[in-house]
Amino acid sequence: MSAAPPRNRREAVAEALAHIAPRLPVFEADAVLDRALASPGLRGAAPGTAARLALVAYARHVFTDYDDLLGEGYDRDSARHFVLDDLNATLTAWGAAPIPEEEAEADPEGEPS
């Protein structure tokens, strides 16, 4: 017997997030989920895409020096380059796939900064 399909967008994104980052603590998962649902750029994205992009953005802003680097005058691509190792360490600790270096500076449409 298969699991019932998600009843709403929140459940669909939460299910995708649990699959993408199985070791993400509940508190962090709630924050990522809130980000995914509040971002205008992610509202129309598939649940898995919204979950992944919100997860990466959340980890980048909360668990790296990304915002500090931007504040020091680094451009977004440079700041993303410098925090990639810390970002990937956080993602892999949560059971999520790391970001390949060649994708680190990409800005997929709809991704929160």
C-alpha cells in the first residue's frame, strides 16, 4: 500500500524536503519550508525544486559567511565561491547532495539569494 499523496503545497514541499535532506533537524526544516513557501520566485516551482533551492539558500545565509562577504563588498558570485566548502559541509551533514563547484555561482531562476 502506498502513502497518500500530499494534500496541499506545504505537505508536498515538506515531503520533498524530507527526501532531499533526511537528517535536517525539525527546527531547520520548518525554517526552510517557510522560506520555500514565502518566496515569490518559488511559488510556481515543483515541490522538489522549491525544497532544494530554499534549502541551499537557507544554509548559505545561516551557516556560512555569505552575508558578511556581501557586506564587505564582494559580489554574489565571489561570495558564493568562498562559502562553497562550508555550504557543502552543511548540506552533506543533513544528508543532502553537495553543490558541484561548476554550479556554485549559478543563479537558477527563482532561487532566493
